[in-house]
Amino acid sequence: MTRTYSDAVVVGTLAVVAIAALAIGIVFEGAQGPRPKETMAITLSQAGGTCRPDDVGLLAQYQGKRVIWNIRNNCQTTYYVKVDTFRRRDPQNGNVPSNTPTQVLDNPQEGVTPQPVTGNGGTARLDAKLKKPVDEGVYKYGVYLSTDGQNWTLVLDPDVDPWP
């Protein structure tokens, strides 16, 4: 065997090992599935005389798993906060949300702060479990505020995506 032939065998073997490692890595990454985004911040901010949350982005999590909303109230007024009225987006109709709400949280009471969130920097946490089974898809939902825990005002409508 010549030195050139020997070097070619070594380089070829290393190339095969590198390609195999890459292929295994890709298969392993695909087997893990998508990465959840199970925690979201809701920051309430004063805009003139109105308290509104910043855009919270998209939550994504597996059905039957927990999602968390960390709430910070930078407004002057103390508020109860609720996430509710989940409506599935229809991909066959331009992703327009359904008119009919669907129960997405296993226990809807987990979507309401049990105590009001104090103004001027108060914090709270909503820790809710997604229902299983629920139709797969992206759901539009409402973020609501209330000063008394009874009369609610819709202030934002972000999305959540439960996976099977």
C-alpha cells in the first residue's frame, strides 16, 4: 500500500464518520420534536389613562403540559388578570379565529389570578395545564383585566399553539 493510497483511506474514513455523525444528529434533533415556548410575560403598562399589556407573543406547548404567564403590573391601578376565550384559527379560512370558544385550559380557573395584581410593579403568575386532547392548531385567546374580578375588559388577543 502506498502512502498516497493510505492517506486517501484515512481521509475517506473520516469523511464517512463525519457524515454519519451529522446524519445521527439530524435524526436525533427531529426525534426531539419542536421546542416549546411554555412561559410568557404579560407586562401591563400605562398608556395615558389606559392600562394595556405589551404584546406577549406566541405560546407553544404539548397538550397536557403546563404553560405559565408571568404578570407584572406597571400600571397605577390594581387589576385581576384573566386569559380566556380560546378560539382556534382556521387554516382553511386565512387563519381567521373561530367564533366559537374552545376550552384549551384543563381547568379554566387556572387562567385567572386568584388575587388582584398590585399596581406600580406588582407581580403574579398564572400556571395552567393545557387540556388533552384538544384539536391541534393555533388558538387566539384574550387577556382580560378587571378591578373587581367580576367585570372584565379585553385588552389583548395573542396566540397559543398546543401540540399533540
